[in-house]
Amino acid sequence: MVKAVVGDEAHLKAFEEALSSSSPPPQAQVGLVVGKLSASSDRALVYSLLPTPPTEDAAPACSLRAAPKPKTSKPKATSSSDASLEFDVDWIAEHARQVSRMLLGGMSVVGIYIWASEASFKATSPAVLSQVIRAVSQAWYGRAFTERLLIHISYSPRRWACRVCELASGSLRPCDFKYSKLLSSLQTFRCAYNFEIRLTAVQAEPFKKVILKAISHLTEEVQNARALVNGHLFSEDINISTEGPHQVDFLVPFKNAVPVEECSLDGVAGLLRFAGSVSAFAYLGPKESVSEAISDLKADIITSIRSRLDIILDDADDGSVTNELEQSPSQKATQVVFHELRESYSFSFPRRVLIPWLSGAYVCDYLQRSETTEDATARCKEVIPLETAAETSTILEPESAATCGTPESFWDMVPGARSEARDRSSRLKGSGCTGQDGDDRSRRGQGGMNLNVLAALFALLVALIAGFVFTFSVGSNP
């Protein structure tokens, strides 16, 4: 249960000053609260406030709605103090979805803020405010928390107030709000997680369901992994320096893998090989334990892959798909019918890039094959105000190869009916899928190993014959 909220003093006060000094200052504004809710702490952290941009029709996401005129003989002029707040709930929820996709581990959308007069805020029904907060909380598939924040910045009179929204009941209760130095105290944790998941696909399963099943297996693997922090096995009493970034490596338990031939092939349409490397990052706030950073890193690995899948599916569902997109591997991947495949098919997930944001912290975006870092920066500026103009040289590209999937032919799943497509697919170039060259090398290595075995048997046979001849010649001498 959240009992206190701590906000970054420098950033939040600068944000309020910018709103007040704008010409003309807005009468009402809504946006997202980026911070952190912790299951192990009763305090919430607030790093930044992000205004929700105007809709596609250039309408504000939050506006004043005049109160209905009373039925009296004498008409009364309405004022802004009589107006309640009106929200475009769907647009605010979409903004939350886009922002959540770009945040790294340890940061998430934890609620909304409202810039409005005290009278307008009080004239707005708590049910309306709860509806907006619920829509924002459902816009992402991260950790499930039962509470979200509502920050009201009043300009008449000028003050801040924070409330906690109980999602189940929709009730709003006040809580303490104070300032501290947060962004300058953040510690960075990073890791590169390599994975490979193989699972069968059933004929009736669509592409999305098969990939989600692979991500589910990966989630279980990540949650069971042990962590090395700066080369030391993690324990609750581990001590680390405040200097960073800190390198984390995950140790995955050995698996009892069962060969495909030993599994039931009833209804099997193909084999999916889901492999790659994810660069994960997490930010640890002051007075938080290292275990929080480990949990945030694990969550960042899964949410990053889910984000890439959403990007592929969003492009496929877009009605205004261009010819270039229709010919892309990602677009074709969503239309794969596993039992109709006659050869292996590989496609790449978008790769992650990091864009500078606040006080040394980064946000991320994902690049398709035909996109550049300028495209990522332009998308980021649409939903997240950047502190400075991000130059190409300051954007980090930690992933040289993208996460990928390889659906294999239905006929490769049938014992004794291996198709020639498997051999042909191993000669395809530019698949962007990590591990393909390793498969070719392993097959060549097996061929070389067979030749070595034959040579050793031949040498042994020659030695036996030579020994027999030598023994016979010695025994025949008087």
C-alpha cells in the first residue's frame, strides 16, 4: 500500500514553472506520471511528468466542460470555476501504451497528473477520474499493482496534491507528497541475455499464440535464473559500490530437453526455434535493494520481447500497409500457416536502441530492418519530450543482431521424411537470425568427425595386420 510519494525535485519544479510561464498557460492539461511502484515498499517514486499530446484532430486530451445552466428565471453567467474536466480516455490510454513500450526496467507509467484549478478539479466526478486511471493501468502488461497515482497540480491556488487510486473500488485517498533528488541518484544495471527456445506448433494455432507460448517458456526460464552482479553471485547481503553501470549475468538451470522424435506428433504442424540476445537495462532508485534491480532486469527482458511482438502485429494489422511493408519478413511472419510450410522460414524481430532522456537516463525504441536511428528519435519525440535534441552519435545500439523466430517445415517434423528444404535453408544468407551459421558449422563438424572416426579405424586395422605379420615372422625363425 502506497503511503508516501517522492518526486524528483529539480525536474518536477522545472515542469511546473514551464507550465505556468507558457503563453497562454493552459486551463487544463492531463498527462502521465512516470516513476516506480514497489511491492516491497510503501513509497512510490515519481521521475517525470509527460503531457499527453493533442489528438489526431488537434483536440486536447483534457478540456473544460461547462456546467449545465440552472433552470431559473435569471440567467447566470458561467465561469471556468463552474466547469468540470473532460477527458479523451482512449487517447490517454494509447499514449500510456506507447510510452510504456519505450521505458526501461525500473520505470513505468504509474498514474496520471492533472493541471487544473482547484474548483475545476473538485467539480469533476471521482468516477470520471478513476475511469481515466483504470484505462491507463490496463494499457500495459507489466507488473500488476492494485494502486495508481493521481497528482493534481493546482494553479489557483498554486499547490500540489497527490492521491492514490484503488483500482478495484475506484476510491481516491490522499497521501503525503515530498521532493528529493532521485534522477541524479539512479544506479544503472544492465545485462545481455542469450536464449534459445524450441517448441512445436499445432495446426490450429495462429502465429501470435505460438510466439506467446515461446515467450511464456522464456518467462519461466528467466524467473528461475540466478544472478551474478559484477561477477559475484547475488545474495541479499551483497554490497555494491554506487558507481556504475553494474553488469549482471544470469545463470539458467540445466534443462531436461526431450528430442522432438520422442514427443507425440499428433496435430503438430512444425517446429519453432525462438532464439536471440536481449540487451536489458534497469534503474535502481535511492534506498532500494539490489534485489529490486534484479527483478526489474528480468521484467525488462520479457517486456522488451513483448514490445517487439506488438510492433510486428501492429504493422500487420495496419490497414494502410505499404508495399514495402507487405514484402518485409515481419509482415509475412504473421501470415505463416505452419502446416503449409515446405521449407524453413526465418524472420527477425526489431532491435532495441537507446535514446538519451533525463539526467543520463535513457528510453528505448525498436528498429525494423529498413529504419534508422533518426526514425526512432522522431517517434520518441512524439510521445516523450526529450531534454535535448538527441544526436545520432549519442544513441546507443546495444543489439547487433535481432531476436528471431524460425518456423520449420511440417515435413521436418515427420520421422523418416526429412525434406530437402532443411539443407536448402541452411544456405540462405542474410536471415538476421542468430545461430544459423552455428547450425551449418555443427553439421560440417559432424561430417569431419565421421571422417576422423573412419581414419582411426583404418589405422587400427593396419596396426593389427602389421602386428600379426611381425608375430608370425618371429615365430617361424629357428
